[in-house]
Amino acid sequence: MATTTLSVPEIHCDHCRAAIEGALSPIDGVEGIDVDLENRVVRVEHDDELQLGAVVEAIEDQGYDVPNRDAYVRAS
């Protein structure tokens, strides 16, 4: 099990929290999600095998920017 913390500067309300939790919870390998509105980060507990690019893309699909996304998304 690993924990990854992603900066998501645009999150600020319960709607943001619900959107991100809803997008991440169906991803295989995601075991826990903590959307920290005060610090504007998302902490994801996940299996070691999880491709973090899927997490970043799910957050971005909800309309939020993930700075430094290249650190988590592998080039194809």
C-alpha cells in the first residue's frame, strides 16, 4: 500500500470534494481518498501497482488542474 499526495490548487468546496471522490473511487487499486480543502491537496491510498496517470486523468476530467502532472503520467 502506498499514499500519494497530489496538489490540486483549484479545489475549495464540498462540491469539489464530491466530484473528486466520485471520480477516483471506481478506479481499481484506489483504497482511500482524502480531499483536503484547506491545503488544496488530494491524498490517495492505493495499491503499489496503480498507474497514477489514471488518478491524474480522472481529476483533470472533472475540470481540475494537477500541476506537475508529468511526474505521475507516463509517456505512451
